[in-house]
Amino acid sequence: MTDLPDLATKTRPSIRIQNAVKSFSGRVVVDIDELNLGDVPVEGLIGPNGAGKTTLMRMIMHSTSLDRGTITLLPQGDASGDGIELSNLPSHRMAHHGVVKSNQVIMDFEKLTIWDSLLLSAAAAKYERPHRIFSEDDAFDEASAETERYLELFGFGDPAAFAKAAGEKKLLDIARCLLLKPRFLLLDEPTAGLPEETTAKVMEEVRRLAALGTSVVIVEHNLDVIWNLCDEVHFMAEGRVVMKGTPAEIRAHRTVVEKYLGEGHV
Amino acid sequence: MNLDWLDSFLIYGFFTIVIVAGLGTLLHLQLGLARMANFGVVGFFGIGMYAFGILYVKVDWPFEDPWQFLVCALCGTLVAGIAGLVVGWLIADMNEDGVLVGTLGFATAVFILATTEKELTGGAQGMGGLNFPFDVGGVKANEAAWLIVATFVVALIIFYVWRVHRSPYGRLLVAVGANEPLARSLGKPTFRIKLWLFAISSAGMGLLGALYGVNERFMRPTNLGVDITLAAMVALVLGGSARVWGATVGVILTVGFFDIVVQNYLPVPREWYSQALPVAREALFGAALILVLMFRPSGILGDMRRDKLMRSLHRD
């Protein structure tokens, strides 16, 4: 366990998971007594396939229902008592509270261009009402600084074209998430299928957000990303968090390394 | 102006084209953008027509036409919108099959109510007493003027839809239709979006029903047959369900071809008009639908082209 300065934890939102259980056809996939996410800027969630990482992420987002237990968002971190029980929220309200997750599998809006996707994410709801049929220019101008930034940063080609390659769609998914201005960002294998230099850019952006006060939780098989980016790592196996510590501590743990990660990955 | 070439048959044909084009364009918002396959178009059209007609005929209004028409048409539009809200609330969360059955069921309910609520609707015999809200000199002139009114209303609908494609709202509808869970994860309240879309477009269908009722001067349940839904659906799919002009192009090629060209200009034996032609019409529309789905599933105009649109909007 690491003792990070209090400064970082003060206004950083956190998510508290208590007695959260999920099983699929009798097999317990996630069984967590107590887990606090968001105490440090960037947390990693690692573990072998089937450890329950993605399911846990989906449970937080309420796209997978809980068998029992509660998941609570504490917008001001641990300090404040008022929490928002995420499992009671309809899924579209998550983004309103700043809880945003990127998708592990590629998700895209067929027929929408890259520009469309970014504007959809960035545009304020007031522009999207049925009677606002002349508001495109306003919405575009208001969002253009941000959308331009991501178009350039992630190297999208023609914004009026469709995202074609898998990597491009993945990047677009991340860009959509970032444009929502997340307070608590969950990234599920964000760099899978991305070339190295793009991965570096995504990580840089995540680091920037985290420095600005967003809590980030990242599930990733590319362990280099985890070691470089995370302040703390949770190691999951068989639905539980079996170990928690700094990247250095996890890497130094022989059992974990031998049993799950393999020598080459450390 | 010499209107000799324009006989009542022809006006009626043009009027049908205009109304079906309007219905198809509203259906385009539901089916083409938000991917809600409404098979109960005629239900909303019919409930608008009947609500308008009953209020127009049965209520003793303290004012005359055109106010009487305007107030009653507004009420008909509202009733259809409320019906859309209720039906939308029931189906917005359902899959395609549920939407299909739910909307079809609603249209059937409207038809049955129009037939059985004799006190109110005149039952199967129907109800007269509707008239044009103006008199510009003779039946034909009134019908021609009414055609212009309907064309204006449908032009407004098409303009609205054209603008929707060029607005954040249109983008939102396409997103909801393409990937609802993803739209939800971006904070879009997809249920509410679909619900309001359904209510608004149903209200528009109700207004078209009121216009249609005036043109008929008589309301009867046979006006509420599934052929109207089919005409709108076939026109839209044939023209291109994802395109603003899809329904208009489709309706010209189907209803236009049949109701104008075949019925007015081809030497068809007189005795065919009552039975053979309507059946041939449905068969031909059905065949057109099958052919287009086989050989050009996204319709004659093709799929929507957001890439071209975005280029034209944001790259001068």
C-alpha cells in the first residue's frame, strides 16, 4: 500500500464497492467485499483472463446488474458523506455524474462520421432538442476547440469521413469518452490494437486528466502501460482483489508474477 | 386561370401523393433515423382525422371557419401526439418485433373504435359534415385550393426534416438508431428521445389526417385501412428510408404512377375501377417493395451520406 499525499485525494471522486457479487449461471465471477477506487489518480486493474475485471467495470457502469451489494460514487472522495448509489441510476445518468467508461470491444455509430461522433459527445443537451433545427453552427463552434484538439492529438485523418480501421474506432471511442469531461474515467483495455506511438498519446492524455483531478481506473493487458501509468495496482483473480500495491510492489511479488503474469511481462 | 385539364380525379390523385409523401417523411424520422419501424401510421393519421372531425361536427363552436377548422385541426394534432406519447411509452424500450406488433395493434384499435363507437363516429357508415374552411368559388376550386394548403403543410414537414438532418438533433436520432447502448453511455436519455420523437411525428401524422378528412368531407373506417400505412412504408423504403427525399421520390414512383398515370391516362376499362385496380395497386406496391429490398435495400436514393453532409456543413 502506498501513502500518497492527502492533496490528491481531497476533491478526487471515488467509487466505493461493497459486498458486490455477480454470478453467471451459478459461477461467481465477481465477489468483492470492500473496494475503494479513486483514492489515487490512476489505478490499474490487472489479472488473468476471467478474473472479473471487465465484469466489475460493467457492474460499476450498471450495464451488468448486481446480484447483491452496492456501488456508490462519492463525488468529493471519501471526505464527504453524500454518495450516489450508481446501481440505482439509469445508465444514461452515469455520464451526467461524470462516470464514463470506454468500451473493451469496438463500438461505433454506423453512418456517423468522426466529426459526428465527437460533436455528439461534446454537444450540450440544449442543442439536441427537436425544435433546435438551426443550432448546428452554434453547437459546432462551441465544441470546435475541444474536437479540434482530439482530432489533432489522435491523428484522425479526414473528420468528415467514417472511422474505418479497428484502431481508429477504438481511438474514437476514447475521444468520445474524453469529450464528456469525465470526473471518473474507466478505461477497459484502451490500448488494445493501437500502435505504440498512439498508445503513448492516449496515456499522456490520461495522465493530464488525472493531474487535473479525474480519477482513472484502467484495465489493461499491456503491462508496460500499467507499470508506467498507475499509481496503484489492484490484482484480481477469481472475482476478488487478491492484492493491492504500487506497481513496484506488485512486480516484486513472486507468486503473482509466476502464477499469472509470467516472467517476461515484468 | 384555366383549370379544365385539372379534373377532380387528378386533384384527388395529387392530394393522395402529397399526404402519403408527408406521412412517409414523418415515418422517415422514426424508421430512417431512430430505427423505429412504425407499422401503425394509419392509426395516428386516423385518430387525428377522427378527433378533428368529431370536434368539428359535434361541437357547437362560438366561432366560424376558418377558426373552427384551425382549432379542431390543432386538437386533432394534439390528440394524435398524445396517442404517440402513450404508444411510444409502451414501445420505446421494445425490440423491432415489439414495435411492429405494438404499432400495428394500435392502428387496429383505432379502426375498431371508429367502427364500434357509433354515437361518436357514425360507425361503419361514417360521418359527414366536414367541409373546406373557405370557399373560393366552386367545388373544384376549393379542392384545388385545399391541395395547395396540403402541399404547403407537407413542404413544411419536409423542410423540418431537412433541417433535422443538419442539426444536432438529427445526429442524436441517428446515433440512437444506430447504437442505443452506446448513445446511452454518452449520457443520452434514449428512451425519452425516442418517446418525444414518436409523439412529435405522430402529431404530424394526425394533422395530415385532419387535412385528409376535409378533402374527403366524410369520415369512415375504410379511410383507416392498412393501405395507407403500406403506401407510406413502401414509398419510403423504395425511395430510401434514410434520406430526406426518400418518401417523396418513392411516392411519386408508386402512388404517382398508379393514381395519376394509370388511373387518369391509361385506357383502363371502367369496370376495373371498383375492384381490380385497388387490388392491382396493392399487389404492385408489394412487388415494388420486394424488388427494391432484393436489389437495392437502401432504396433508390441510397443510404444517408453523413460524410458528404458534414463536408458541406463544416468545410466551406
